[in-house]
Amino acid sequence: MSKKTSKMIGVFTSKPKTQKYVEIIEGYVSSLGDCKKEIKAQASFSVDRKFLWLWAYERTSDGTLYMTVCLDKQLDNPNFHYVAQVSPNRWNHHVVVKSEEMARSNWLQQLVKEGFEFAKKY
């Protein structure tokens, strides 16, 4: 049996619940327009710049998806895990998705849409 580590993963096939959340979010991203997806340690999405990152950890149980959306402003929402200013006019909004309901939520779609629009500006 393989030992699970704290390594980040950007491919979610070994975690079916998490994969479902990713598919829901990816479907919404695709509906916004042309976007590039890149998979390394995380799955990232970009238009003219990266705006969305999705990942899990090998050791984290199925059904937990971590995501970050980069914006040019700080938003406040009780559903955010935390928000961090990473440079002038750059705010990372961190969310932990733990349900299909959350993956489909209007507030999450709005956050992703704002990230997509921000990424088109540059």
C-alpha cells in the first residue's frame, strides 16, 4: 500500500468526490469563454494571466478541494477560508470546497467570474 504524503496534486482521478467538484467548476469556467488549463502540482486556469488554481493533497480525504482566485481587489465573504494581499492590487481569495452544493453556489461562480474578468484585463 502506498503511503500518502502532503504532496499537492492537480489531477483528481483518485478522488471521485473531489473530481466531481473540479468538473463542476471547470464547466462554469468554460462557459465564461476561452481559457487555458495547465496541470502541474495544481490545475491552473488563465486568460491573459492566471486567475484560478485548484488542488488537493494526497493525504487529504476525498471531497476536499482547495482553490485560489486572484483578483485586483479584496472581497469579503464568510465562505472564504482567507484572503491575502500578495502584491499591490493583487488579492488571493482562498476557498475550501467540501460539497457539490458549494461547487455550484452562486457566490463561488461570481468569484470565478470576477477572476476570469480580471485575467482578461492584462
